[in-house]
Amino acid sequence: FQPKALLGKRVLVTAGPTFEAIDPVRGITNLSSGKMGFAIARAAREAGAEVTLVAGPVDLPTPRGVARIDVRSAQQMHDAVLPRAVRHDVFVATAAVADWRPATLSEHKIKKDGKKLAPSFELTENPDILAAVAALPERPYCVGFAAESENLLAHARAKLQRKRVPLIVGNLGPATFGRDDNALLLVDEQGQRELPEGGSTADKLSLARQLVREIAARIAA
Ligand code: C5P
């Protein structure tokens, strides 16, 4: 008999992309499928935790026993997460949050109307949800993700410092968005470790289960 590693713990997870509206029919988004975050929510629930999943626009079923809150923009994700974060033991930020949004939202569809010039958009920065949670006085154990196209380890190390979180999980897979398998690089102050070990890949649910075990061990320590 294996005791459930997160029994009695509360886990908050963000997943998926965000969508930043330009006008009523257009917006800026990214290719995150939400699969890794949904797998983590499921694995945390299996490990006995009470799980809240804040999801951007994705096409995935809610894992059994998980409370789901659907949002669209980064600001909405921020507003759903921040008031809840203090009541959680763990926060796992897997969402691929848009860093910027259009500075103004056009009320009506932007038309070509014979204009020769393409419209240009001013962008404004979105709130950094993970950094905001990590700055709370009674903060949960915070885990960030890093999806980079180059220099993963250096970027992950920089994120540990910049966001002041104890653990950053890097996506080692070359094109992880939308895939079912991946490899992860766990980076903390002490060093780094690959999941799975030995340079192979694994499906996202088995990676999520391993990551949940790792997080459970860290909060118990
Ligand atoms: O800042 P960057 O996108 O490089 O960091 C990625 C990590 O920070 C991920 O865990 C992501 O979920 C989180 N993040 C966030 N809010 C943002 C940007 C990123 O929570 N606005």
C-alpha cells in the first residue's frame, strides 16, 4: 500500500494558452495544448490533493475530481489565480501565458475598407502570474515552467531568480506543444535533473506523476 503523497494538500494549476483579443473576432494566442497542465492536475488529484485547474482556451476534458475554471486572457487568468493562491499548498504554472496584449481592444472588427496600410498595434505587458503568486507573503510552493527554443538551462536558471521560485521545469522536447510525450529538466538552486533519466521521452501523464511525486517530497522535506 502506497500512501497518497498529496493527501490533504491543495494544488492550484494553470494550463493552456491565453487569448488576447484584438477585436471581436481576432486575437493573439500560442500553440500550447494544455496537455501537460491537465496531466499534472490529474496526477495531483490521483495523489490525493484537492485540485483547482485554471485553464485557458483548450479542447480537453476536465480530469475527474478536479475543479476547473475556464478563462481566456492573461488578465482573467491572473484574476482567477491570485485570490485563490493563498489557500493552496502548491502552485504549478504550466500555462503559456501571453507576455503582451494589444493595448486597446477594438469594439468592432477592424476592416480593410480600402486602406492601403496594414494596421499596427501597440502592445502592453501582461501581469506575470507566477511572479505575483511567488511574491505573496503566504505563498504556496511555486513551480514554474520554461519552454525555450534555445539555451534552456540558462533561461531556466534566470527564471528561478527573476520569479523567485524554488523549482523551474524546462521542456526538453524540441517541439513539445501539442505532443503527448515530452522530457523535462528539473532546475533548482542545487542543480538539475532530467525526467525521465537518460535522455529518453515519456508520455505527459507519466511525467506528471513523477513531477507530482517530486513536488510531494519537496513540500514534505
Ligand atoms: O516569463 P516566462 O514566460 O519566461 O516564464 C514562464 C513561466 O512563468 C511559466 O511557468 C508560466 O506559466 C509563467 N508565467 C506566468 N505569467 C506570465 C508569464 C509566464 O505565470 N505572464
